[in-house]
Amino acid sequence: MQKTYYDPADLKKFSKISDWNEELGEKFFDYYGKVFEAGALSEREKSLIALAVSHTVQCPYCIDAYTGDALQRGITKEEMMEALHVSAAIRGGASLVHGVQMMNKVNKLEM
Amino acid sequence: MTQKSLHKRNNKLAQSREQLDFLANGIFKNGELPTFKTKLAETGIKELTANTLEILQINVGYMCNQVCEHCHVDAGPDRKEIMTRETMQQCLEVIKTTKAHTLDLTGGAPEMNPNFRWFVEEAAKAGIKDFIVRSNLTIIRANKKYHDLPNFFKKHNIHVVSSMPHWTQGKTDKQRGKGVFSQSIQALKDLNAVGYGIPGSDLRLDLVYNPSGAFLPANQSAMEKDFKHALLDDFDIHFHQLFAITNLPISRFLDYLIASENYEDYMYALVEAYNPQAAKSVMCTNTLSVSWDGFLYDCDFNQMLELPVNSKIKHISDYNENVLSGRQIVTSQHCYGCTAGAGSSCQGNVA
């Protein structure tokens, strides 16, 4: 057993997930591949969404993969950081908007 | 930003032997990654063989006004290797007899060769169909004596292929040097002004995109769309096609990969992206590269690694198309750069 939970080399082994359940693994990777194909959104736009979501779910593998993917697509540092702030704003906003619930409760309980 | 060539800095990677040793050892020696030959064999390709010659690529010298971080030639102002008129004359004799349809002039900055214009004029008379000059763009703005290059190119209907790593200043200047972006934009405007790159124009202007770091280029047509959109919106600049070219792990780019500890990951990425379709149509199968001193190589990269053609004909003065055709291409691990993804050649994607 490795001594740390994350090893960058493990990212290359992602496809091995299928070894223990070929049917579901293949279905997942087919779906994954299809999701990132150009459609109503361009591959570039999807790459930026993936980068932002990677940070929201705090997945080191995803951050590694989609930072590289963004660079490959010619996406600039400025675009990448703006996408991250969208992710951070939603994440922060998600906490803060619950403040309304807190305020409602306080207003209900206080005389 | 790099200021001097590896040669000038006496960096050991300036020696091609050092580069070839590096590429043959480590992860390729211990079997972690398959060598290029093994990979070819795994995909049913016994060896790469030269077919009919279509493109004659002549490197007229390693001198350049720029010192780009990723340069596979290790070119720069301090490189003095320049093709003489005598060697050019030998090339012209070949141009007159060969059935190759494309003459591709590269360097360094080919325009810096003092006999460049004479050579172009003589070669034009020989009636080559597609006549390419690989221009770094900034040379057009570097000195007054080069300002009329767009008109000179136009006069001889030269197909201009220019490097442009990104449509933003930051990324471009980081790879190619401070001020390169704005000079390149001005040069593109100069080329557009005489008709180069305009939609429908016969004066072809194509751009070459090299990634500015340890990553592979994305889909060529998607990149072309982004480049066109940005250059037109921001600068009112037109061009025809974008060629996405993968950086090969040799010379200054290899030095960068090693120094930044990206070498192994980059080689993994190249091997992972190996595409047998691209391998079947790599440019060395229809191209011959001539060095500044007249020696023959399968490609410009092999020229820099000093890997001569596998033929008894080694020099342009002894050129014989029949003997050279069918020769086995000389390969090493750097060749993975041309077989990654959709493939990469000086003429753009191959698969």
C-alpha cells in the first residue's frame, strides 16, 4: 500500500477501472468521451467547465488533467483563473445563500 | 528568456551525441516506455521507408534574429553556419531535375542568408510549383533591408509559412522573446497589405503553432478557428491555414524538458498519443532535408541530431533520386513527436 492517498502516476491508470467491471467501466468511458465532444458547446468551453468543476470537487487528478487540457487548447491563464472564480463564487455563494435560512430561523425564534 | 544558443553556452546538449544518448537511455532503456522502433513493430510497421520525393527542404543556415526557447535548430544570432552560393548552386542542379513539387526553405531565418534572394530567384526560374519560405515574421521588421520582403515574396509567388505560438502577447513573447508579438503582428499586417493571407488570395500565408510548454497541441482545426477569430477581431489580420506542430524532444526543447523536470511526463504523453495512421504518413516518407553544408537527412530534426540518411548518397552534390528512394528512414525516440495524435509535419497534420 502506498504511503500517500494520491499519486500522480495513478491518473494514467484510470482506464484500469474497467478491469474489475468491464461493462460499467466501458459504458462510463464511452459516456465520458461523448460528453466532451463538440456539440452545442465547443470542446474549449467544455474544457473550461471541467477545469472549474475539478476545483469545486477538489479532485487532484482532474485538476492535473484539465490544466494540461486547457493549455493544449490555447486557453490562457487569465481565462483559466476567471473560470475558477466562477467555481469559487458559486461555492462561496452556496454557503452564503443558506444564510437566508439562518435569518428566517432567527426571525422566527426571536421575540 | 534564452539569450544564447546551447552551442554558445557550451551546454553539453549542444552535442547531438548527448541528445541521442539521453533519448536512448532512462525510461526507454529500462523498458518503462517502448522505443519508437518497438512501437512501430507493435503496430505492424516493420520500418519507415522513403517513397517518391515530393518536398525538398533546404536549411540555408542556422543564423536567426530570434532565440526561441523551444528551437530544435538551436538557432540564434550567434550561429554562423550559413549555406554558401556554391552549395546553393548544387541544390539548384537538383531542383532542375527533381520531380519534387515543393521547395521548402528554412533556417534559422532563411532571409538572413546573404544569398537568399539570389537563390529564390534562381529556384523560381526552375519552376517549382509550391515554393515555401519559413519566415519567423519579425525578420521583416528587424532591419530596413528586410522591409520589402513581402513584395519580394509576392513577386515570386512564395508560400509564406510563419510561426505564431499564440494570439496573445504574453504567451508569444515568453516563447519567442520580448517584443516578438508586436513585431509579428506588424509583419502580418505588412503581408496582408500586399495580398498575403486574404481569403481567396493565391498568395498563401499559413501560420505554424507550437505549444509554448511541455504539452501537445490540440486539434488543428479547432486551434485554427480560435486563431482566426482572435487575430481578426483584435488586429484585423487574415491568414489561410494553421499548422499545429508538436515540439520534438531535441535541442533547446529537450534542454527545457529536462531542466523543468517535464521530460518523462512529456515522453509518456507522446507515447500515449502514438497514432499508427500518423506513423504511416510521416513527412520523412516524402521529404528530404538538406543541411547548410549540403548533407542529406530524412528531416530537419535528424539534421540537428546529425543522423544522416541511410544511403550511400550522403551529399547534395551526389544526388540521385533513384538511389535515395526506398531508403530506410533513420529513427529514434524523438520521432514520437511526429506520430502523436493527428500527427505532425512541417506541412501540418498528416492523419
